[in-house]
Amino acid sequence: MRFFAGFLTGLVMGFVAVLLTTPQSGQDLQLKARSRFDEIVAESRRAAAERRAELENRLADMKAGRPV
């Protein structure tokens, strides 16, 4: 239990230190974080769509009796 409490304390202190020493305003930091998050989500969706298309093509090939 002490380890967990120490871990949480260190985590909070590290978070506060980063916020206090960052050269950007909080709003700028939030905008950059949101932008990066949106990029990651878009890339994930693109990759999922590509994989789905690939699997659908393989399924169609299997149904048609073509070797995979």
C-alpha cells in the first residue's frame, strides 16, 4: 500500500512539475494534445479500413475458390 501511495504521489508531483515548467500556455498544450489525438484516431481508422478491405478481398477470393 505504501508503494502505491508513493507511486501516486510521484506521479502527481511529476505532472505538476511538467505543467509548471512547460514553455507553452495550458490552452496551447491542450490544442496540441487534441490535435495529436485526432491524428492518431484518424490514422487508426484508416488502418482499420485498409485491413477490413484486405480481409474482405481475401474472403471473396476464398468464396470464389481462388487460392489465398
